[in-house]
Amino acid sequence: MKTKRSTVGLSILAGGLSFVGAANAVDLVVDGSYESATNNVNGSGKIGYSGNDAAGVDGGWTHFSTYAYFAGYTQAGAAGSGQMYLRPYPDANSSQTVSQTNSLTRAITTAQIDASQGQYTFSAWFSTYHGQNDYSDLTLQFLDGSLNEVGSAVSIGGSAFVTALAGGGGNRAWGKDTRTGLVPPGARYAALTSVSHAVVNLPDGYVDLVGLDVTAGFVTVQLNGASPANNATGVSPGAVISMVLQDGTQPLNTNSIQFMYDGTPTTAVIQKSGANTTVVYDPPGLLPALSVHTYKIAFNNSGGATPNATNQFTFTVAPWVNIDLGAPIVLESFDSVAEGSLPAGWSVSNFTDPHTPGNDLNDVLSDSYLDWIVISSNRLNSLIVSNSDFAGVKSVAPNQVINNALVTNLISGNFIIAVSDRANNEKQIQYLFTSAYNLSGKANVYLSFHNLYVQNQDSLGSVEYSINGGTTWLPALYLLDGPDILRDAQGNIDGSNTFAVAHGDVPQRTAKSPHDELRFSEPALRLRQRRQVHYRRDAFGRRPRSDAVGVGW
């Protein structure tokens, strides 16, 4: 004789399919295999009756009738299906609609439910009479403490599922349908309702082995990272929005992801790798200075296809100004200059004590670097690996915009370098002289000096120009941002602190000693004359750099 489907959890279900949840899951369905009808069979022995419309919560099914498997109306039932299955006819002792309501707290606590830790697996086996394709659909609806609906109904079975069962026009096979998900916070009860539908004659939509296995410890899909962070300020005008979603007990269904930017549904790039899914959106163009933006992501956190979790973020763009250089009058990028050489017409001199005799471009202490010299960016990369003093020289000041493009790199191809950090208590002075430029007829001439430079407080890097062939030299005018100019208590400009204070909008590097704490990026330089121009670089400090020197409008 068939045993009842237990009201305690099953780790293995009929048909040898492993239960998705934990081994301590509790099956909340009372008489899920309808075996209570074996106590009330009619004279033929193949039809049984059971159920109680007044049973209330946790009291089992409303009134229903069953067929016995030996009647031969279907193929054999699944393993453990016993003697009877639901025969949902509308008569005095039965109904086409059969239901029961159960307390979730028989399996998990209200605290676990409201913390989104409850997982359910809802399942049943379905069949039909021969080729008529009569069917039942079975619905799970969660209810709150006042028996109001919580979340969306979950359905299994149905016409398409039954029509696909094997058996053709003869006895039809049984098939199992299953849904797994998260018990919605606020739920206290689970209502199950089956409704049968007649396609031909009577509504022979058969059902057996109904189960609702509930367990605690369910882990939802988590949003593990979002950039820019919520309420972030000073965000780059070229910011790219990115988020990482991590699978929980059930993997994220990427079809459930919905992304909105500034209130508008927008297509983001979605890539899943292992347990992580990245969602990336690159807003078009540069974001206006100090503008405020929002982005929102919605997804299903329990493996379903319909979003049920939403996260929204707000961020503010940093202040920035576009510097429009226009087309240069003269541009020197050093890309056509061989390593170890200088551009035509340029010259160097130094007052730096040698350290390691001999020329070796791979050794910054060698005689190769006594003067300014052109090397490639690839060589700089190798020097950074071999010499930690160079670790910060590739840093770029944030939120710098030149010709409507965000500056992300100051070096490409070749550049010119002088290494003055050679040894303590030595002379470390290097000069670089350009060739002469004919600027006759040019007005409002500016020098754009693309520079990587890290220095100590006792260092100096300067640009000067000459209009008389180098007989006299004049300093170029440094344009400092107003808030960066500091004053003392009397309101006078404090030159020392103005150049000593590190700001958040300049490249940073890790300090090696108390004398390595100053770091700055030189501002734009303006030439005050418009005739022939030379400039010389006078570097006493650490690692002066220039990637490109251009003279333009």
C-alpha cells in the first residue's frame, strides 16, 4: 500500500530528481499525493473521495475525488505515487477547483522570511486522459498575515505542458513541472489552488505528488559593486557606469536585468562570467561639469525572469574646464626622434655629477641620463619595473580635458626625459634648449607643455624663453587655478604653501620619505612675447619629464 507524501522535507523526490534546496527542507503540503481518498472509495474501488471545505489553514485540501492507478487511464505513476491521483470532476463529492492554505512558519521563521532567506520549490506531476489533452493548472500564491496577496502568483502545469506529454492517443505519461524561488518578505501563508479544464467531454486534468518544499538559508542575488558609488561627488566627466551582480542560491537570470539612466530605460552591456555578472554603460560624450545624474538597475534576485529588486544611485560630476588648444603652430612629439637622440637643432647641457660610468638606457644612474634624452614609453615601463622611484610618474591629474577629450595618458610613443635623482649631496642640474621658432606675425602665442614631473620641496622645474638668441632669458608665466593660491593671515600670497600643498586634482604618488610628499602637475604656460622663442628647462629636483612641447594659438 502506498504511503502518504510526508509533511517533513524530502531530500530526494519522485523520479530520482534531487531537491534543489537544502536537506532540511519542510514540505508544507498536506496530503500532496491525495492518498486520504483511499479511505473513501466507491463500490468500484477505483474512485475515492476526500477533503474538507471547512478544514482551514494547515487542514489539507478542499473536497476532491480521485482515480486509482489500476483503472488504467494513464501510464504508471512516478516512483512513490501510490494508489490514487486527483480526478477533479465537478460533482457532489468533488470539484474542478481544489485548494489548501498552509502556514509558512511550519518551515521557517518570520524573521527568516522578512530577511529574504526563504527558498521554495513548488512541484507536481500532471497527466491527462488519452489524447484529449484535458489539463489542470496549479497555482501558488503567497499571502500576508491578513491573507492578502504578496508578490505574484506562480503557476505550473497547464495546457502546453500536458499536451507535450508522451503517449499519443493511448495512455499518457506523467510529467513533473517545478518552479523554485524566493519566499517574498512579508509572506506568512502559502495558498495552493488547482483548476481543471475540459478540452473534450469531462475535465480529466490529472494531478499527483504536489509539493511545496520550503527551507531557510536562501541567498539572494547580490549587487556587489557599483561605480560611481551612490552620492559620489567629483566624478570624472568621462565616467563609465559599472555594476557587478553575484549569483545567490539561484543564478541571476540576465533576462531580468533592466537598466535606466537619468530616468530613461537604456541598453547596457551585460556579461556573465561564472557567478558574476557585470553591467556596464558608457554615457555618450563628456558629462557637464557639476551635473547630477542617476542610474538604476532592476533584476530578479531569486533566479526568475521578472525584476523584483531595484537599486538606484546618484552622483555629481567634478568641476572641469575644456582647454581648446586648436591646431598647433609647431608641435614636437619626439616620435620621429631616435632613442638616445635629440630633435634637430636642440641642445643640452648639465652640471650633474656622474654616478655610474658608461651609457646604458636601461640604467637611470648611467651617463645616458646626465642630460635630457629621448626614450620610448615602452622603455619607461621597464624602468618603472626596475626602479620604484619611477612608480608615480605616469599618474595623470584627474578631470583634465583638452580639445574636448579627457586626458588619460600623457605619454605615447617617445618622450624626452632627464633624471636628476642620482645621489644625495650631488649637483643635479640639467638644461634643455630648443631650436629657434619664427613666430613673426603671430599674436596671442601660448605654450602647451605636456609634462610628467615629481619633485621635492627643494627642487625646481622651470620654463624660460628668449627673444634675442639666448642672450637673456625671461620666465614664462604660470597660470595657477585661483583656489590653489594660498594666502597668509595678513592676506598676502603664501608662495611656499601654495606650491607645497597637495591637491586632489593632481597626480598622486606614494611618498618614500618626508621629503617626497610634494607632488603637483604644472599648469598651462603662457608666453608673454610673440617673437622668436627659445625655452630652457632648469631641473634641480626629481624626475622632470616632458612628453611633448607645442607652440600654438
